[in-house]
Amino acid sequence: MKKRIGLLYGGKSAEHEVSLSTAMAVIQALDFEKYEVHPIFITLDGEWLTGPQLTSPAENVEQLKFDSNHAPNNIKQFIATHNELSFDIVFPLLHGTNGEDGTVQGLLEVLNIPYVGNGVLASSAGMDKVVMKQLFEVAGLAQTPYTHFIRSEWQSQQEAILEACEKLQAPLFVKPANLGSSVGISRATNREELVAAIELALRYDRKIIVEQGVVGREIEIAVLGNDHPKTSVVGEIKPLTAFYDYDSKYKDNSTELIIPAQVSQHALAQIEEMALRAFKILDLSGLVRADFFVTADDEVLINEVNTLPGFTPVSMYPMLWQKTGLSYTDLIDELIRLAMERYDEKQKLQYNRG
């Protein structure tokens, strides 16, 4: 019998378009002989639009968008649809806030619907770069120096914040704490650029993180699993621009991805060990991509983890697994299996004291 899958994509997020690309790629790769596919589109305004069942892959992204005049447009209707169809599993393909940050995962937990990927705690901690780095710090994972603040502090203590930032070695990287895909990130080498970068980042989040730049190679590794995760080969990002920004990732093809990356055995062992430790520290499950810097003297620093990394066939996470021996289609199947495994484990919990 086919598994009934609800594909959840779009979202009220600055990464809305990235999510649409991810959904398109997954739909193209799904085995329609194995899965019954039901698209659920969340608009930029936060409307939940349930579309007709897909019986074959969509031909373009526009087919994945629904008009609210022709589709039910709220979460209640999604719940009603689930009650009617009884999804076997939901596959969240949401990047960024209101989707990757534990909010949707919490809804699915309350509804007791199995879903692919990380749980509530892992998603929220992995989304907030400040919380993530604080947990890494407690666990003793080496990372680059950073500082952070919120909008109200910037408005009342601007000079003190700038002085704290300037104690870090330039170039500095200014980021919204709760966003991915390099949205709102800027590189700053002087105070004027720093102020402009902070103002840009504050358009996307109330919490800002400023990191000291690292002279080193950008190395990434994919992790897959639940209680017994495994790692892929490593890959290297070589941006041809000043840094790996949104345009480099998604628009101008100005980044070279080298898979597998050539690193020393010492660095490789460090990367694998730190990635698995980060996976455990954040209580991750399903999938994560862990990003590192490797300096000229072979020091390994963890940068961040991404709980729903780019997931098109040409994104780093699927490519790392492809080079490890797991195809894109098989990777999707494995993520669905892992989600069901985690759901079944949770069903063993007892909620009464009898």
C-alpha cells in the first residue's frame, strides 16, 4: 500500500523561494508508485493552501502555488484534511522561520503526525545561531569568537555594541540569528560597513550575531540517522565572491563545490567527531549538515549546523550523500524511514501514571 505523504512547502519566511525549489526537486524524485503525494502550500502571508493530489511530478514551480480562492486557506483546513485523509507522514520542506525553527514541528507533534527531519528542540536550537553556539561552547566545541545583541539593545547601546564588535578581528560577518540561506548576511571591514550590515540584518530578525572572520577552508559534512547517525564524505565550498552569500548559493553559480574535499586524516577525524557530537548535543534526528572551517595549521572550528539544509539534487547535502553512495531518491526514502522509526519510538512513551 502506498504511503500517503503531505508535502509542506513555501512558508512565511525570507527563504520562501528556496523552499519552493526544494519542493520541486523532491517531487521530481519521489516514486509515485510508492507514495501518494498531497501538496500543502504555505503562502508568504501564512495561508495554508491544500492542493489536489499529485499523480505525477509537477512540471514547474508555478504549479506548486495555489490560489486562495480555489483552495482552503487555514491550518484548521489542513487539520481537517489530515483527519479525512490520515497522512502517513508529513515532509516539511520549509527553510527558515515559521517552518525550520520548531514551530511547524510543534504543530505536527500535537497532532501526532509523523514527520521527516528534526524535532522541536533540535529545530529551534539549530535555527537560533546564538543558542546553537552557546550550546557548542558548553560542550567544548572549538568555534570562532562572536558577540550578539537584540534590536532594543542596538537602539539604546549602539556605541557599546560597536566597540564590542570591533574587539573581534575583521572581517566581521553580521547575521540574523534566526535565518539561513545567507539571507541578510553581510561582510564588514570597517565601522561604516558594520553599521550598514547590522541595519540590514535587523530587517530580518530582532537578534543579531556578529562573528569574527576565519582565514580557512569552508568544509561541510552531512549527517544522517537517529540514535546511531552516520557521516558522509566531506565537501569544500570555494566561493568566487568575497563570501558565500545568497546570490552565490542560488543565483549566479559563482561557487565551486569540491566533493570529496581533500583534507588531512587529522582534520577529517576532527570534523566527523565534532559533527556527531553536535548532532547529539542538539538532539538532532533525520538529517543535518554541519559546517566547519579548517585553518592552514589544520585547526578545525565548527561554524554551524543546518537542520534543513538545501535539498535540491545540486545542493551540498544530497551531493555529499551521492558521493558517499546514496542516491537522491534513496536519500528521500531513508529520511522517510527514519521519520517513521522516530515516530514509532515515541509511541512507546506512557502518558498516564497507571
